[in-house]
Amino acid sequence: MNKILPLLFIFVLCGCTAEQIRTSDLSNQTSVTTEHHSRLHFGGSDTANSDETNLLPSIARYLKQGIASWYGSDFHGKKTASGEIYDMYAMTAAHNTLPISSYARVTNLENQRSVIVRINDRGPFHGNRVMDLSYAAAKKLDLHQAGSGTVEIKAIAPEQALAQLQDTAEKQQKNVYLQVGSFGNKKKAEKLQNKIAAHHLPQPEILPSTHKGSTLYKVQMGPIESPANAQHLNSQLAKLGITATQFVTEPDQKQITMIQ
């Protein structure tokens, strides 16, 4: 597994190549704010070494408790700090210091529900909050109605995220896929699809997801059978300059994945 770790971090910790949105759909119990998160753009990849502690010494032991809120439809389809398009139904989150695109386990301390999220945006910009969750993540944690809640955030390595996703997917009779891009423009999604297929790799599938007239086109490959399978596929994609990949469950963007 240690041999797999370097490449997984090289590809998963890169800034993503799509556009994204966000919204603050808080309930009446909390004040509603709809502000765009920072539009930071990272020119290079966030890379790391092979061992979790050596790889990310500043975040490998990251464990923090605090107030998390969420953002939804007002930002759906707009760019995140990573450059991706925000999808309120994806398992993502905004954080001020954790690397883009690292993974974290978020636990609702009120009910002990947990989810795995990928950090793809910067925020929140409210003094007492430590994370902004996507609508999907907030819903699975049962924070969507209250608008915010006390959580514990634990940074985890990509191979840990993959292992847990696969374990949960197996229980739910689902599969884990590698998402290689997310676009607000179908032609861009098709261009990436054709680029990959032209190099004799399995042709990715384009999955549209529409919300309030805004459609996202996600390009996915898989299913992923093992960490070694993910490593091999990522190494082949890297030769094509495609490094902004992430793990997702079930190639249907209307499905919401929960880590139990």
C-alpha cells in the first residue's frame, strides 16, 4: 500500500480542471448568506512523498472540532477555488488550510454520523466556522436543516478515502469510479473523453447532472477494483497531463454517497 501512496497523492492532491459553484441554503433558524468563496487558482500540483506522516506532515495529524455550515444552489455551477465547478450533490467541502484536493473525514458530534469529503474550495469566511460542506455532505450529516453544527474534522490520506469508499460501496452494492473532470460545457467534457479514448484507454462516461437549469457534465472512468487499479489508471492519465482526479461512488450524480 505504501508503494501506491505516492502516486495517489500526486494525482489526488492536484488542483482540479473543472468549474464549480456554491450556495448557502441555510434554514430559517440561521442567517442566510450567499457569498462566493475565493477564486484561488493553483498553477501547479500539490504533491507529496510516500508515507502519510512524511507526505503531509502539516496535515497528517490534523484533527479539529468546530462549527461547520454548508452552501448549496446559489453557488451550484460556479467555480471553486480549485477551478472546478461546484456541485452541491457531490461530497466536497471548503476549508481554509487543508490542501486542495485532499480528503477529510467529518463527523457530526451530535449524532456521530460521518462522511468523507474532498477539499476543493476555500472558506468559510465566518469567524466561528471551520468548514463549509456541500449540501450533500450536510444532508448526510443531518446538518442541512439547522444550517450548521459541531463537527470533528480529521485529515485522511487518499488511499484511506478510497478504502472506505469501496467498503461502503460494497455494502450498498455500488461501485467506485475515478472522476477525471467536471465541466459546465458539454463540448469540454467530450474533448476530454475523446482525448482519453484516443490513447487506447477505456473510454470515460459523461454523466450530466442538472439543477435549476444548470447542467454539469462529469467525466468518469471505472469502476475502480483496487488501489493498484487506481494507481495504474492515474499513472496512465498523468502521461496525458490529466492529474485532477477524484474518487466517487456510483456514476450517477444524483446519488449521494455516505461513509458509515
